[in-house]
Amino acid sequence: MKIDREQVLKVAHLARLELTEIETEQFTTQLSSMLDYFEQLSELDTSDVLPTTRAIDVSNITRSDELEPFTNLEAILASAPDRDGEFFRVPKIMSEE
């Protein structure tokens, strides 16, 4: 399947792209090549192939989010830039108005 110059300009217009003459010629050639490749792929028998979103299997390796008490309070407070006893000291963010 071949794409002509007018089709490239129409798509460029819809995408709000301003193409130079050289870009128009390049896209015409490149898009035609892509469509030729897709035509080759359509010749393959994919009746036994399940639909997928990726070419390789990817699994979620994150752990489940479970609430657990942390008993080492000193380790948490040791990383605080400023602390007040068993609390974090933070800058005041509300005005007195």
C-alpha cells in the first residue's frame, strides 16, 4: 500500500504539524514502507496467538502493601533533620492571620 503526498499533508494538518517539502517527501516514503511491512505481517497465521499488549511476559514484582508496626522508634527519629523528643519538628506552614 502506498501513501501519497496529499494523505501525508492531510494527516499533518489534523495533527497540527507544519512540514517542509523535504519532510513531506520523507514521511511519504517512510509511512509507505511501514504500511508495506504491516501488509507482510498480515500474511501470518495468528489464529492460535493470544492477544497481548507486550511481546514478552512481564510480571508485577512489587510486594503487597501491608501495615506493620515499626518498633525501633529511635531509628526513625535518627533520620529526622530536627526533632523534639519523640516527634519530628517541621516548619510552621499556617499563618497566624
